[in-house]
Amino acid sequence: AEELRELAEKRKIPVTTTLMGMGGFPGNSYLSLGMLGMHGTRYANYAIGECDLLIAIGVRFDDRVTGKIDTFAPHARVIHIDIDAA
């Protein structure tokens, strides 16, 4: 979590989390947009919809996060980092 915070602060990258990722980034950081998805914050979901680059670390893109997959982050190039190659 410390490395993620350092990267986000150095590059001024806003961060959202999923339900399972809460605690992986400080919620009180000025860069935290809160949780995204069906139970997430409006501004986190808006940011995902408007971003041009999405760096997803350890995220599972299930329907509670993405909603309709064809409308999720429509303008973004996606870098998905995970330990599972699937």
C-alpha cells in the first residue's frame, strides 16, 4: 500500500478502490475518490468513465464494479496488473 501511495502522490494520480481493495489506499488522501462500482461514489464512477488511462492493480472486473462491460472506461487504455494470468 505504501508504494501505491507514493506513486499516486508523486504523479498526482487519483485512486479508486473496489470493495475488496478498501484499505489498500488511504481513504483520507486528497487523491482518494473512494470506492467505485454499483455501491461506489458518484465521482469515482465518473472519473472511470472519463479517464484516458486506467491502471488496475489486483482488481477483479466483476459486474458490480463494471456494470455493463462495454460502457466501462470507454476512453481508457487499461493496464491490468494481477497475479492471475487469466
